[in-house]
Amino acid sequence: MKIISVVGARPQFVKLAPIHAAAKAAGVEHVIVHTGQHYDPMLSDVFFEDLGIGAPDVHLGVGSGSHGVQTGAMLAALDAVFDEHHPDWVLVYGDTNSTVAAALSAVKMHIPVAHLEAGLRSFNRRMPEEHNRVMTDHAADLLLAPTQVAVDHLATEGLAARTVLVGDVMTDVLFEVRDELAGAPSALLDELGLTPDGYYVATIHRAENTDDPVRLGDVAAALASLDKPVILLAHPRVVAKAASHGISLTQGALIAHAPLAYKDLIAAALSSAGVVTDSGGLQKEAFLLGVPCTTVRTETEWVETIELGWNVLANTATEIAAAVTRPRPVETDESPYGDGKAAQRVVAELIIGAGGAGGA
Ligand code: UD1
């Protein structure tokens, strides 16, 4: 039995790590294809090295471009890869351009497609990720849902028969890294002269917050006026957009910093007073680490974090300031994101779907 995982963007490398380990443990052949959507070493190589994945088997080197150019280049390159490897499954992750390209290429070649993190919805059709996830769910043969809410969305769209609730693989890797860190302080404390609970960690990269100069200027000003230093782990997209809009990402309380490797990010979040983000993954990671989160978006796919009080949506400077200084949320023992064993379930489902040929 052979699985091809197609990944291209930073959060997908994190999700790939537990899948790769589970495939290996089950004796399943696992071919890793990196589309090249993310290519900066701090968005790519560092994850493969630190999370024990090893180098990708195939690298398409597609790089950046408009949505059509980037997705089209991946589509053009993937046919030959799938043709050469003849996998039992193509496994795609999340909602990026790499995901929709691989799903489309594989279904056209009649190769079964499994979608990890299926069923997420923001219901915001201006987000590129919303189109990607809806199209991928409807194209795929097996929908591996991380949460009950995702299962319900898929049922509403008539996709219940193809859906399995497996839990969230991000929980698998996060719990492992948290335990490995064993409370070790973040290297950011020494580097930037910070104290535990004396700063916020921020990430902002979504098109909705970065592409319009007025919006990015407002977000930067809101973070700059917070009551503690705000360490902005700046994705290349926000750096590029800020430079072209003439906006400084180091002003007032706001301090721009290069992106961190996964373990360093988790350590930085754990030592912080809170996280301010528009990333999907970080909202969940903050919740699972017991760190209050403020999300700079008008909606979120991870509604459980909001319902349980650990995440607040905030967009204006006033809303953001109020959200980050809110009282600590009530502790919860709810675990909407699974038990840390989702990857084993994913591989088991793929083996069943391929006719039980694990280890072959
Ligand atoms: C992509 C995903 C988004 C995910 C994010 C994780 C899509 C539509 N979006 O957004 O869902 O949350 O990855 O980080 O697939 N750039 C670099 N170096 C890189 C990569 C990007 O400089 O290694 C810059 C380029 O200017 C590029 C821009 O960032 O044009 C945007 O990159 P792209 O991959 O298109 O989207 P992300 O914003 O990273």
C-alpha cells in the first residue's frame, strides 16, 4: 500500500510529521511531494528537519505567483508524479492552493483522494482558502474530519457517506512537542529581554489583513498600542506587503521578528500572556496550550475555541485591546480536537479504504 502526501505550506509540514510517523509504524509506503509553495527555509526546511520528517521525495519547486499561476503550475507538474508512483491514495492537507491542485490532478487520474482536515468552513467566500476547501471536499473520496462541527458541515453538504471523524493531527504533534519542552523557557526571553507573561506573540499573514494598505496599517497600529511588547513573527507575505505599503512592523509595542521553528513557536506561545493571530493553526495551538487567543478575523473555522472562551474575534484597535486584556478564561477539560492519536486513525482508514493492504 502506497500513500502520496502532497504538501506545500508551513502548517501542512506540521501535520505531515505525525502522518509520516504513523505510516512508517504501519509499514505503509509514504511518498512526500512538496509543491514548493513555501520555499523560505524558515517556512519549509526547518520543519522537515526539526520534526523528523526527512527530505521530501519529490520537490516541484513551484514557488509564489497569483492563485491561477501557482495552482496551475502545480497541476501541470503533479500528473507526471502520480503517474510514476501509482499510489493507492493521494492525501491532501487543509485548504491551500497545493491542496486543491493535488486533489484535482488525482481525481482526474482516477486515483482515490483523502482530504485531511475536511469539513472546515468559514462561510466567507472572499477567502481563497474557503474555495480550496469546499472544492477539495467535494472532489475527494474520503473526508477525514478533525471535529464534530466539521462532520456536521460535511453532512449538510451531502457528504456524510464519505466522512470519518479522526480528530486533529495537529494535536498529535503539539502534545509531543509540549512534553518534549517540559516547561523550558522560550529563547525569545533572553534574546529580546522579555519576561514570562510579559509579552504577546502575534502572527498576521492572511490576504484579508495584509493586502489592503489601510487594513494592514490599522492592524499594525492596533498591535503597536497594546499594553505589553507584541512580538510579530512575521511571515514573508506580511513583510513584503508592509514594505510595499510603506508600513513599519516595528513601532510602539510592536516588534517584528523572523518566523520561528515549530518548537520555538510553541515555547514562545507557552511563555506569553496571549496570542494575537489570524492563523488557523495558532488559534488551536493556543487553546490546547491553555494560552488565551485573540483572532484578528471576522470569523473562524475553529468555533470550539470561541465557544469555550479561549478565543475572541477582534478587528478594531479597541476590540483587540479589550480582547488581549480580558480576564483569563475558565479552564476546560473539553477536548474538541481529539486525543493526540489522530494520525494513527488516518492511516488505519487509508488501509481499510485500500482494501486492508497495510504492510504490503
Ligand atoms: C498560504 C495559504 C494559507 C496558509 C498559509 C500558511 C493559500 C491560498 N494560502 O498562504 O491558507 O494559512 O499559506 O502560511 O494557499 N512568500 C515568500 N516565501 C515563501 C512563501 C511565500 O516570500 O516561502 C511570500 C510571497 O510574496 C508570496 C506570498 O508570501 O507571494 C504569499 O504566499 P502564498 O504561498 O501564495 O500564500 P500564503 O500567504 O503563504
